Amino acid sequence: MRRPSRQQVRVGDSPLVRRTLLGFVLLLATVLIAAPLTVIGVEAFSKGWETFAATIGHPDTQNAILMTLLTALIAVPVNTAFGIAAAWAITKFDFRGKNLLLILIEIPFSVSPIVAGVAYLFVYGLQGLFGPLLQDSGIKILFALPGIVLASMFVTAPFVARELIPLMQAQGRDLEEAATSLGASGWHTFFSVTLPNIKWALLYGVILCNARVMGEFGAVSIVSGNIRGQTNTLPLHVELLYHDYQTAGAFAAALILTVIAIFTIIAKTLLERHGAGRVRGHDAPAKEPA
């Protein structure tokens, strides 16, 4: 005997549940996100455009911006290459220690940036593992750009790899093996087969990596020495201005980081939309090499 069909009830179909959830989410989003961002914009111009322009044009601020950009220009490409290599090795090869490598890649996600910065002190500091050798060679790592780059690379090392690994695992190895069987070289296979299939995930990981590098504070504050006008990045410069009771200046510098974050989110959203369109068949699949 056929049972009468029941009307399926989805979570949130109840008007009360829907309104409660939406109200809860909007309230937290306003209190935790919208309100602080609004305060940053208002306080940045609280003493007028002249103060804002003077802060941004100050040599210390300009140096902090330059240091931040240099760090990103070095750390992001290196971590991108590392992420691609790590994802390729993990998804395309079988070897002992694969799970250990995955754990190693994810360690920066769980280790506090402060701990990472202190660890670098004991590796590259004067009393550290390589400190005496570096000093004798005249190489300065800590309290200079190399230390800032290394610390930034540590905290952002997993971003590109963790975006690529799940996608490349889902895609499998069939296309690469087919290309190889047809005589394609390794580099030709990568650029003509693998890269077209992972390009949006790769760009997404690069954007997240770049945003984190520019906003990193904890590890950089330890290894840079936070020397005004020399080794402080933009996040560190915000702290210096705030401690000097230059509140409007601190918010002006913070506004730059906020604008970077907003553009990062916009780029992320555009990539997600493009990626969704590709899944629906808007983009043609990559061709196998002849």
C-alpha cells in the first residue's frame, strides 16, 4: 500500500526561524564588522583632509608602505611557487611521508605568528643557530627586510597549496598521463593541461596570500625590531602612531589596509563568480596537447 507523501520541510521555512536567523546574523555583522570599519573611515578624516594627507605623505608612512609592498612582492611569488610545487607533488606522486608533508604545510595555520617570530630569533639571531655564521659573513637577516620576508612567508606558506590540493586531487591524473603518453614534456603538460584547470583556484590562493602578507603583524613585529622609518611595515606603523597618541594618523594608515582588504574581497568575489560560471560550462575545458 502506497503511503501518502509528506511535505518536505526545509530548515528556515518557518517565518519565525528565518527572521530570527537573519536578525542574528545582521546584528553580529553590524557590531563586529560594519561598525569598526565605519569608525576607521570616520576617524581617519576626523581632523580633516590635511591631517590625513600629511600622515600618508610622511616619510615614515611612505617607508612603511614601501616595506609592505616589497615584502609582498617577494613573499607572494615564492609562496606561489612553493604552493604549486607542493600541490603537484602531493597530488601527482605517490611517496612515503605524503601525509607528513601535508601536516607540515598546515603547521603555520595552527602556530601563533608570535611563536613563529620568536623561533626565527633563535634560528637567525646573534645567539641563534645560524647567528654567528651570518654575522661573520656580514649577512643581516633579523631587523631587516630578509627577516620580515621570511616571517611573512612562514605564516602564508599554506594559502596557495591548500587551495590547489583539493582541486587537483578531485581532478586526478588522467589528463596529465594522457598528455605524457602523447609525447608532451613535463613543462608543456603543466602549462597546457594542469594550469588552465587550476588557474582560478591559484589566483584565489594568491589573493589570500597577498592580503595576509600585507596585514601580518605578530611575526613581523618580532623579527623586524619595529624600527621607525626603517623596518616597520604598515600594520606596525599603525601601532607606532597609536602609541604616540596620533589617533587620526593611526586610523589614516589603518584605512589604507582596510581599502586593500576591501579590494581583496572584491577580487575574491569576482573569482568565485567566474569559477562558478566555469563549473556551469561557461568556459571550455582545456584541450589536451596533440
